[in-house]
Amino acid sequence: MMREQKLWTWHVAAGLVILVLLGLHMVIMHLDAIVKISSLNPAGEEPVDWKNVAARGRMVFFAVTYVLLLGAALFHGLYGLRNILFELHPRAGLKTTLSVALLIVGFGLFVLGTWAAVAGFSLARSL
Amino acid sequence: MSETNAKTILYRVRRYDPARDAAPRWQDFTLPRTAGMTVLDGLWVIKETQDPSLAWRSSCRMGVCGSCGMVINGRPRLGCNTQVSELSADVVAVAPLPNFDIIRDLVPDLAPMFDAHGAVRPYVIRDDVEERENPSGEFGQSPHELEQYLQFSYCIKCGCCMAACPTYATDPVYSGPMPLAQAHRYNTDTRDGGFKSRKDMLGGERGPWRCHFAGECSRVCPKGVDPAKAIQLMKREMVLDYLRLRKGHVAASVVPKPSGVKRRPDIPEAPPRTA
């Protein structure tokens, strides 16, 4: 019975995580001229320079934030999609099917994205 | 305005008798316009002079009982609380509240609303049964504590907010603004200790989670209650409760009777309990 309370709380928490991490993305990628953090862009002026990308890729911090952002975005987005679909007033059985399908899709994408983040991290460390 | 000078007013009334009509239809009535005439007054004139079969629900005629909620010129309002002159229109279109089945003409079936209302246990819940059954005094409550729920207690259960809610229109599981606002009203009342017993229901699909914060419920409320605010505050309370950060309260205890004072002779004793 308390399911929606839990899911909503995690939905809000995921939203906050997205807000913070997207804020970080904005600072690093788009506000670099204003907020200068040399350790995040050690190789030059442009944040998208390959050397900067590779340097960030070697940092554990970024590998963790990629996975965190992926998890938060997947949960926030798929829960929102579930809410929209539920407003179409499906039958109880279909609601369960939709929830399970979204769970499987979300978990699958999370595993795939996590693998990509870890693989990218390993590759960057080997360069 | 020109319409206020007119001597007559056109009422366009939504009619429906499930026993005879296949679908609702509009019926026009022209009636004399009088000073201070409310929409409800006009319906009475129609019933007394033109069509005695017209049905609606009303009682107090002073915006207190909440019986005469109806859609007037596209907006849910109380018929008794709406003057024809304030509509600034030549036509008064009256229809039953949407989002409910129609019993007849302007009479909606409000039973689902009151079922949802009852499900949130809208009364003070306390563990001290003896004090509840045989009260020995008043439960203490400060003006600040009263202020936390006072506006929500002005609700007269007219159903206007339910009729305006876009979520309630499409989601039959959603409890709607009135029951949820009343749940918040009692959860916030410091005399109440029933948050846990309401939590199971509110934490599920019938709770506040489907609210989009459209705010229509608050816009149409004839008593100035803000159900949309109550629902957002309830969401916050429920989230804090899940995170175990909610500051709960112990149900207020009985305030000791004042001692060492004499009753003024012109102030009578309280009458004996009747219930």
C-alpha cells in the first residue's frame, strides 16, 4: 500500500541528483570560462579537447558520477513515463505488466550504461 | 453593462432524466431578472412558474451547506453564492458538476466523493478512548497550531474542487482534492494522533501522488480553501515520513481546568453533554 510513497520519494531524490550532476556538467562543459577548475580541464582551454576528455575519463570521480547520473536519470524518467502511462487508466493486470516491463528496460539500460562507463574508465586508464 | 439593464435573463439548463432521456440535453427558460437574484433563486423561479420537474440539490441558501454545487457558465460554483449580475452575461448556463454520474438534471451522484472522504478517516483519532468517550476537558492547542489547518477546515464538501480537478476526471482511483485536503487537515491537527492509520491509504495509489498541481481545485473553491496546497504539503509530509525526518506530534493532552479563579456571575456554566 505504501508503494507510491516510496517511489515518489526516490523520484524526488533522483531529480535532485540529476539537478546537481547536470549543474556540474554545465560548470565543466559550458561555464568553464567563468568557473575555472583547472584539474577538470588540465590540457587546454576547450573542455571537449581530447586530452581533457581523456583526463576526466581517468578519474574515478567521473566514472562514479556517470553511473550515478545514469541510474538517477533512468529511474526518474521511467517512473515519470510509468505515471503518464498509468493516467491512461490501464487495467490492473496491464499496470503490473507495464511496471515489470519498465523495470526490465531500466535495469537492462543501467547494466549496459554501467558497462560502458567502466569500459571507458578502463580504456582511459590504459592510454 | 447592457445585460444588467435587461429585465429578463435566459437560463440554459442541462436536463437529464435517466428514466426517459438517452443523453443530457439543454433547455432554455426566460425569466424576470430581479435585483440581488442568485442563480439558485432563478432555478426556484423556473420550478415554481415554468417547469416543476426541474431537479437540483440545495438547502441553506447561504453558502454553508455545500449542497448546490453546479457548473455555472463553465465554472463550478455554488448556486446560492453566485449572483446573476456578477456573471456579466446575458445567458446563465447551468449544468451538473462533471466527474460524477448524474442522478437527474442538476443532481450529481456524490457518493464516490464521500466514499473517498470516509476512507481517509476525516475525524480526530486518538488512543485515549476513555477521554474520547467521556471527555474531562479541552485538548490544548495554540493559535499557531490552529492556523496550520484552519483554512482546510472551512471546506463544505460541495464537490466543486472534484469537478474542476483534471486528474480526478480521468483517474477513478485518485481520491481527489477534497478527501486529500481533509486528510491533511486532520494529520496537521495537533489533537489528532491518526497519521499512521491514514498513512497506508495515502501512501498508495489513492494518495496525493497523481496530483499535477493544476491548481483548479483551489481556483474554484467557493470557500477560499486551497486544496492544492494541502496536497503538496501532504506530499512533503509523506516524503519526510519515508525518510524518517517527519516531525510527528503526540496527540495534545487535556488542558487542566483553571484553578483559583471564580466564575463571573454573568457567565453561565457550560450546558451538560448531549452526546
